[in-house]
Amino acid sequence: MKFSLRQLEIFVAVSRTGSVSKAAQALFLSQSAASTALAEFEKQYNVQLFDRVGKSLRINQAGQQLLPHAVELLDRAQEIHNLMEGHAGYGLMKIGATLTIGNYLATLLVAEFLHEHADSRIELQVHNTKTIIEQIANHELDIGLIEGGCHHPDIEVETWIADELVVFCAPDHPLANKKKVTMQQLLAEPWILREKGSGTRETFDRAFHNYHSQLNIRLELEHTEAVKRTIESGLGIGCISRLALKDAFRRGSLVPVNAPALDLGRYFYFLWHKQKYQTTGMREFLALCQSITADVSRSDEVNLTRIIKE
């Protein structure tokens, strides 16, 4: 074969960063070495893998066809390397999680995985659903854990566990002591919501699809904790995952609002690229996630104290 694994590494790194200099930095190479290797790779097969746009490189159709095969070959090569070196771990795994999952489940799951597989390494990124889907589609992540829908044609979606949003407010809010709240009462209140593009906002918008024009959205925030803190101050009411509110409800700093007219159920999902080679590490991590949630029907019922308890 005329190509080397190093050339494939550089090609994949450039496709992810859009820059030879950033790819070289990630691979601990000089920019000239990375640029020369990429140029030789393209010259060997008389093919152009990137379109040059100003100072950046944009992967073209030929590069897109090569990318999943290059990523798979590198993943398999890493597994062979780990086996020959006698490593008990699974090398580096890149996982992306949406904010609710990332802040309340994924960090503990990653800690548990590393506790069981000490030689492994994980890079955990936390973004909204839209960003995680884009990263999976671009082969920048091995696994995605999301709380919104995904209909990308290149991405495999597997249902994980049920989740539920809940309307909530401060304990001294007028709606706090109501046995049941009507839609008109909800529409009369100012709302503090997650930003568009998040799975939480997608579920909320679906529940209020007939009432969007009547909603009084006072503030949109990118972080769940910011939504909680703002509503604790009495600025309005909100709607996020019951999982994220579990401790606040227990303390009494926030209280649920009973709004039976709303359908706020959803699911958490696993994502990976359809052309992605599933390494042993990926399979082990997915199995761990499934085992942690096997005995519960909803995310807020997960016993977080059992994770990394020993």
C-alpha cells in the first residue's frame, strides 16, 4: 500500500479542524511536516481531498467518501496497538453529551467507566443537541448521548431511557400552591427557557405547538443551571428535565407546577455514525450506560449513589 497510518491521521485531523496548523498541533507535528504528508498523500493517488478556501481547508466529496474508512482503519489500528502493548484499557474515546445528560449523568458514567478501565482515556464534550449531531456527522465524536430528536440520514439512533420535563417555579410563586394549573394560567406567566437547538427546548416547543404566539418568553439561556438560578430569583417559570430538578425539589428551593394538559415526555438516545466502526471500548461504554438504567423506567429514578460507589 502506498499510504501510511500517519498520513491517514493527518487527513482525519485536518478534516476535523479545517486547518493544517491546528491538525499539526493536535498530532504534535510541525506544520510543514503535516502539510508535506497531506500533499504527498493526495499526490500518490492523484486526488484532491480538500477545497482550499482562504486559509482554511474544506473537505470535499472525495474526502467525505474516504473519511469514515480512514477513521475505522485508525480505530482498528489503535486496538491492535493496545493489544500488542498489553494495555488493559481501550485508548481514547470521544463522547459528546447534551447539557442535561452531561451535567447529571454522563460525568458519573465516565468516572465509573474509567474506574473499571483505568488505562482508558475519555474526552467528554457537553453541547446542545444540534451541536452533538453535527459532531457525530463529521466523525468528531465516537458516541453521542442526546435528549432531543435526531433524523440525520448518516447517524444511527438507539433509544436509551425515558425522560420527562416538568414545569417549575420558586416556592413563593403564585402557581406553587395550585393543585392544577390551566393552559391559560401558564400562558399568562413569563417564561425562562433553554435556547433553541437544545433538546429541552425542542420538547417544550412541541408541547406548546398550538400556543407559540401566546407565550411570554422573557429570557433564553444556554445552561440548565442558569435557568434554575434565574427562576429561584422569582423572575418567571421554567420547564426542564425532572432529572435536573431532583435535588432542588428535595431541598425545596424549587417546586413543580402541576400542568396535566402538557405532554412533556421524551427519551434520551445514543448516537453514532452509521459508518463508524464500533470499538470494544464503545461497546463497553454503551453496555455500562444500559446497565446503570436497566432497573428504572425514567432518568430521575437512576440511583446515582451506586455509580463509582466502590
